[in-house]
Amino acid sequence: MNGPSNDGARSVRRRRIGIKDVAKAAGVSITTVSHALSGKGRLTDETRERVRRVADDLGYTPHPVAQSLASGRTGMIAVVVSLPGNAPIAFTQIDYYVALINAATRTAVGRGYALVVAPSTSGPATWGRLPLDGVIVIDPADGDPTLPMIRGRGVPIVFVGRDPNGLPDDLVVENDRASATRSVLDHLVDAGARTVALMGLRTFESFTEDALAAHTAWSEERGREPLVHAVDADSTASAGEFRAGALSLLASDDRPDAVFCLYERQAVELLAAARETGVDVPAEMLVATIAEMGLAASSHPGLTTLELNQDELGVAAASLLIDRLEGRPAASVRDVPTTITIRGSTRR
Amino acid sequence: MNGPSNDGARSVRRRRIGIKDVAKAAGVSITTVSHALSGKGRLTDETRERVRRVADDLGYTPHPVAQSLASGRTGMIAVVVSLPGNAPIAFTQIDYYVALINAATRTAVGRGYALVVAPSTSGPATWGRLPLDGVIVIDPADGDPTLPMIRGRGVPIVFVGRDPNGLPDDLVVENDRASATRSVLDHLVDAGARTVALMGLRTFESFTEDALAAHTAWSEERGREPLVHAVDADSTASAGEFRAGALSLLASDDRPDAVFCLYERQAVELLAAARETGVDVPAEMLVATIAEMGLAASSHPGLTTLELNQDELGVAAASLLIDRLEGRPAASVRDVPTTITIRGSTRR
DNA sequence: CCTCGCTGCGAAAGCGCTTGCGCATCCTGT
DNA sequence: ACAGGATGCGCAAGCGCTTTCGCAGCGAGG
């Protein structure tokens, strides 16, 4: 912590030391300095090493902005969660997003990129200024006003989950929702269910739509009427709305004996509502949901969950984007497998 | 969305349109375009307006990197939470940080800056590349290896909470912890407490130290031995460690009849431990803590909390930094008041 | 009629780096 | 001994903007 201090008069503001200073000190050209530090060019190991040492001694760090302008690459990628701004819950509260972003961050840093998290509510002030090589958009929502801004940047984008209004050649990382949904429904039947309902939200995201379609097809294959109970709200739904939806399901005439909730908070409220109205889970009703918030393990009974494998999604998204940035060929769509974690809510 | 498409061969990758294109299209020099768009220089309103329209029509957006290099300002500030990397809990889980950062983001964006959140674990890859005008460091921790890196950038820094190893002229936004601590202790006495203990952690942060000192002084003024019960862990403590500390406090010979916990999770565990060992809160023991995680309102009984007013801290931090960046004179330290929210845990 | 100040605009010099290419020098094979 | 390639390094042209400064043109004051 005791840097150089014998710099004569107390420096009003010491000029940043640049590549020219290093060149002068090492007695070489700036080209050579640049090459020495970047590992490019043709230099003897001795020169390379000497330049590096001089640079270190001087405490030289390249000016990132100049570097970016000259090279055309910034080494920065942004990740944004496309949640409605008025959501009663920030994406930081949702384990699913946090884990996914952490995994993406580790991957990006490991490959020499910095990853910044942009607030979902960022406007042009952010999207216009950020010097980005690429963007990861998580759960692109229909009608999100920031999506056109991001697309307008003209940088490569990887979507985690398909953009409902996207182009066919978008780069996408996602789960195979159809088969994931079917695997849950199958599990419920295996666990003894006769009628399996799907609980979602009225305003469908692409995600919800896929699950719905899969449920419909699955039901029809079994010659059953698809039983869907959609709560009248979008994904910004409050606990109260979920609770009301749960109570209405429990009170309905054709109450199903198994429910697959597409939202974890929905399942939690269903559990609470069931306890309140004296419906026993899992004896009278099986409940499964998708792991999002990390609430499933600690609810009573524990909730069987469909795991989307966020870590793998995050790694895949970052890898796909960086491969693309570096011109490496890669498939434009990557499917990440899902798994089911069985807990008390579907164990009789 | 239907840009010019008569560019001969199908554009392999359409060249970004730059200031030169706008200048050509508007029949002026690039200087004039720059001036027109930035509102500087001497131009007739008519020219200004015309250039703006042309720029819009062409869909021109200035290249942020070039802009930064030329102007020397990037319009970006970073915020980082200085939490140990091995913390069992991410800062995104802590309401206090999330609210603070949100407030800072709103303030920054409102003043034309983009604010990026850097992972606390970021290394040189991030800190070297990010083109930053300034940094906000939240809760600088003693020995955090990223702090020197950030200081090394040479950009202005605002600390939320004082850096234990900081310089006297650091820009700091903080609460007056001494008086805040005293106000809580006073409240506990008002609520009927006779002996008030302070529960903290063995490895002290500057925050903890201030509270400790205040508690000691306060106790001595009342002619009492200061009762401190420090849990043997740092702020990365797990629930189990907090629980063990709580049990040991409850079992001690000179069990206090009021406790001020410096960490909210600590208070939650104390409540649980008290229930378990048959100590009634608030009848036999009053408990107060600092609002961090948003758990206080929903515990049983509700926890009386000291509110640090995160929103105001965030706004103040961003404002202070930006004032400094823009050369506006400002005090280097800003105190944000605290408030106490009284709940069941101190209401007899 | 000449000077002066003001107005509207553009030329050009950077900002601090990266990189294509050219120029010596040296080594190798014949 | 000499051509030809390999090697080590530097020149200079950018990257796309901002900003200083200078240059005309013009109206007004003396």
C-alpha cells in the first residue's frame, strides 16, 4: 500500500501513464509494447519479458476505451432479465435467475469477458452508452420495450428462452419444455393421479404456451379433457392473486387430484390454500411445480419440482454468445435437459 | 424497421452508420453534426433541427466507445458490494443492498449515467476492462482484495460505509452509527429493559466497531458493565453459527433482558432459540435488530428494527459521486439519518 | 469607408490504443 | 557466395468521435 511518493510537488492530478511512457522507458516502439503485452506479433521472449516488466514497474494498465475503439471489441457482455418493471418481485429474489446469472458470469470471466447485469428497467441511457460486444436476454417477454432497443444495438444476442416475437435465426438456449412438461405429467400419473390439471397464468408467455400445448396434447393422447386452471393475472401476480386462484381451483366441481403449477409461488399458495380448506396433500391431491425461488424444499410438504438446470443454462448462454463473438461456428439453438426432484407433495 | 435495402448485393454485414454518414446526408461537416446533437457550438436552430432529423432518419446512434475516448468520460459508474466471496448468501438476497442499489440506479440514470452492478467476486478481468467514470463501493470490508484494484483505477470512489483502511478524504455516505446505536439502546430501556446486551460478530467490520464503541460508552454512562456477546464468526456466518451463539447467550448466567442484534439473521435465530428454550419474547427478553433482509416484519413476534434508510443512502451515494465527477463542490461525507420501527419484539 | 465584434460553420488535431505491412537483418540450403 | 525465407521490430494509418480555433460574412458604430 506504499506506492511511489517521491514525485516532487504533490501531484495535482498525475497524468495517466500510457503505452507511450512504457515504450519510452523500455526503449522500444509502442507497437512493440502493444505486441509484448497482448502476446501477438513477433518478438523475442526476452524483449517481451522486458517490456512486461517495465510496464509492471510503471504500473501501466491499458486504457480500456482506447483499446476497444482500436480493436473493435470491448470484452463486455450484458445480461438482462426481461421482467415487467412493475413486478412485485425483483429478479434478484428469484433463485433461478440469480443462479443462472452467476453461472454465466463465471463462464464469461473464465473466457476473458466482463459480464454486467443491467437493470431490467434500463432505458436508452443505459443501452445507448454501454459499450457491449453482446447481450444475453433472459426470459424475453412479449412486448418488453427494451427488446427493440437491445436488438437495435446490432450486437449478437443470446436468448434464454425463445423471444415470442423473435426471428428464426435467433441464438437461443432453452429447455425442451414440451418433453419437460410431459415428464412431470407422467410422474404425476405414476404417483397415482387420475386427473391432472395445469395451473398457469392467463397472460401467456412463450414458456407458458409451450407447457399448455404439451399438456393439451398429452391429455388428448389419453382421451381426457385437458384441465387447465389459469389464474387471471400475468407473471407479476401477487401472492393474493395466486391464493384466490388456488381457492377457486379447490372449490371447483371437477377438482383434479393432481396439479402441475407453472409458477413456484403458485404452488406454495396452493399448498397453503389446501391446508386451509382441509384438502390433504399428497393424499387427496398431488402437487408439482417448477423450481424458481428455492421455496420448494422448505414448504410442507416439500414440493416436487421440475428443475430447469439454471447453471447449465447460464453456462450454455455465455458460451454460445462468446463462441459467436469469436467467430466460432455453433448451433444456434441449444437444448438443456431438465430433471425432476421428487418430494413429499407427490409421494403417497 | 424497414431500413435502406437497395445497397446492391445483400449486405453481408451492413456497416454501422456513423457521424460521417449523417454529415454527408445533411450536407454539413461532422463538427456541425456533433454540435447539433450535443447542443454545443454555435448553430442556428434551423440547422440544429435539420441535422437532428437527418440523424433520426438514418437511425444514427453515436458510437459510445469513440465518444468516450474523445470526451474522456464514459457515463458509466459501477457499484460493487464488498462481501467476502465465500459468503453463504449473495448480496442479491439482502433487501438492504438491493434497495440501496435500486435507488442509486434510479438516481444515476436520472442524471444521465448508466450504472452497472459488478459481481463482488470480479477480478482484474472486470476491473481492468470496465470503462468507468466512478465507482460506488458498498460496505467496504477489511481485507477485500478488490478494493486495491478499484482504487488503482484512479477514478473517484464513493463508499457507503467507511473503508476501515480508507483515507481521510475518501468520499463517504453513511449512517451516524453511534447515535443510531444509542437510539436503539434507549428504546430498549424505555421499553422496560434493565440490562441490554449487544450481539455482534467476532471479526469486526467498521460498522460493528462503531456500534460496539457506542454501546460501551452508553453502558458506562449508566454505570453498567457493557454486556457484549460476540458470535465467533464473520459476516459470512451460517444460520447454525448464529443459532449456537444465541443458545449460548440464553444459557449464560447473566442473561440480559434485552438484546440488540447487529445482524438480522442473528436476531431471527435468537428468536427461534428463545422459543425453543422457553424464553418468552418480549415478556422475558426484548430483541431489536437492524433491518437488512426484510425478515423482521414476518417473524414471530415481529422484530423491532433500526432502519438504515437504504434508499436515501443509495440516492446520496450516486448524487455525491456524480457531483464529484462533474466538478460540483460537495461535502466529502454525508450522514443519512436512521429511524426505528417498533414491532412486537420490544412491545410489552 | 474602415474597423470591430458577432455569428455560423468547418478544418484539423487529437483521445490511446491495435494492426497491416514494410524494412532490415540473420539464417539456411545449395 | 548468393537467393530466399524466417525473424525482430517499427511506421503510420486508422478506430469514430469531441473540441479548439480560425475563417469568412455581416451589421453596426465611428
